[in-house]
Amino acid sequence: MDFLLEPFAAGFTQRGLIAGLLVATMCGTVGVWVVLRSLAFMGDALAHGVIPGIAVAALMGVDLTIGAAIAAALTIGGVSFVSSRARLPEDTGTGLLFAGMLSLGVAIISRSGSFAVDVTAFLFGDVLGVTSADLVLQGVAATIAVLASVLGYRAFLVLSFDERKAQLLGLRPALARAVLLALIGLVVVTAFRTVGSLLVFGLLVAPAATATLLVRRVPTIMVVSTVLGWAAVVIGLELSYHLDLAGSAAMSGTSVALFFLVLTGREITDRVRTGRAAPAS
């Protein structure tokens, strides 16, 4: 027990644990819609799209969250504009904004050496540097994400499988899609201090994808996804402490490792069942 509890003895590691659990709650809930709606590429684009906003905010001495929020809004607006006006598939607009915003962020960083030390922190997170104010912000964001998923459950569910049916049912798919994109942006913007703008994608997609391998009903997928995210946070912080690894990378990497572990276990189980069924038939 001492071996397991030792990493969380200090106050700053306890704050890191709470922050990680809050981020996992947001990602575990919103990530289910990302997986079901096939918005993984959009989530990745937003994770990279906030970089120039964070860089500009750092240069101006403004709160980094404000810069990230503005950049996320510009990315979402740009994707919608390109998709509607240029009549191109949504993934084309997403790819264009992905490359453009990432290039802009790298250009700003490369021209400004004054905050080069901080670049690693906002790209890859600093889970042990989380403050009480960050916890409040993430707590509010997690509450919004869960409530929005519950209140918009029917619209999000129908939209994930049949957008035309959502229109016929009067569920306003355009509004539902806008809210869903806003939720993804909320997760990215409020989680970058904990897991970084680049590594948040692992917690956003991997637990939800893993949950779909284990259960079928969407509410159950959300619960399992959240629990898997919590497990990834705890295991990741344990590995970070005992192996001297970056906390954010350990949490994100653990969530991905859990996916492949479950996938491998499922494949082995299916082959065993098939092997047993063959002689009987």
C-alpha cells in the first residue's frame, strides 16, 4: 500500500491526481461522441489548432486559456466555413485548418525565444504544476460536459448514426453538431494545462474506443470510458513517479496501451471460442 500511495503524499501530486480525474471525466464523456460520430480527426485538429492561440497569449501576457479558447473557436469556424462555402468534405476543411494552425503556432514559437522553456509545458502538459484555480476551471468544464451530454443525449445519439433521421425528427442536427464541436473545444481548452494540447487526444479517444470493445449501450460505454480514463490517470501517475516519466505522457500512453491490451484479449478470446466451436460443429 505504501508503494501505491507514496506518489500522492504531497499536495501538488494530489492536485495533479484530481486534475487528471476531472480531465478523464470530460474526455470519457465527450470522447464517446467523438468515436461514434467519427470526429477523431476533428479532435486532433483542435488539439493542434489551439497552439497559436496559446503562443500569442503567452507573448502578450494574457491568460493562456483565453488564447486557447479563441484559437479553438477560429478552428471550428474555419472548418465550418470551408466545408459550407467551398463545398468540400468536412475532413478536407479539417485537414486544411489542422496544417494551417499548426504551422502558424510553430512559426510563432520559432520566432519568439522568450518563452521557449514554457513550450514543453503547454504542448505536453504539466500535471504536477496544476493550481487550485485550474482545478476549479476543470471542475466547471467537467460539469458542463456531463450535463450537456445528458441533456443532448437523444440529439447526439441520432446524429451519430443518421443525420437525415435527426432532421426528420426535428432534433436540429446543425445545432447539435455545433454543440458537440463546442464540447470538444471545451475539453481541449481546459485540459491542456494538465495533459498538454498534443497529448489530450489520447485521453479523448482511447478510453471511449476501448469501452466500445467491451460494452454496447451508449450510456454504459460512457461509464466504462470514464472509469478507464480514471484508471489511465492513476496508473500513469504511478508510472510517472516510480519510473521518473513525464506525467502527461504516462497518462495518455497508458490509455492507449489499455486499448491494445483489451483488443488483444478480445482477439484471443474470440479465437479460443472459435476453436472450441469448430470440433462441435
